[in-house]
Amino acid sequence: MSDKKEQNKGQINIELDEQVAEGTYSNLAIINHSVSEFVVDFVNIMPGKPKAKVKSRIILTPQHAKRFLKALADNVHRFEQAHGEIKDYDQPPVPMNFGPTGEA
């Protein structure tokens, strides 16, 4: 029994509820940062619609942002090894006028 306790000592029990497990589709990520955090807003832009809403916002410390970058790059590399290169198609620039502009 003590072997099982030692084995479970370094593990984290992570729960995933049904709503979160469904996921949220995003085809645009807007990234901003300050000295203390990175803010990633995930947006779903629909063709022909002039307005889009942020569907999810993730806030990371700079250290976690760098770890996330490394983990994502590693996963993209493994995906491409298994399935071939991911093609990156040219996209027209996305207008950054989400909502009213501030005027004085």
C-alpha cells in the first residue's frame, strides 16, 4: 500500500465537467501582454459578419506562456510527423474594429 501512496504522491487529480469538455470553437486568437501576464482571447469570426465576440479568455504568467508555447510547438511537430505538414494558407487581414471606437 505504501508503494501506491508513493506512486500517487506526484499526481494531480484533474476534473473535466461536461460543458467544458464540449470545447469552444475559435478561428482567431488575439494575444496581448503586460510585464506580469499574457492575455489570450479566443474569438469565432463568421464570414460576412461585422461583429464577433470573445468566446474564451485565458490569462497566463509569462513563465506559463513560454511553457505553453513549447508544449504547443512540440505537439504540432508530433502531429506533422504523424500526418504530414500543416498547410498555412494566406488569410486576409482581420479588421480590429470589434465594437465602437473611442473618440474625444
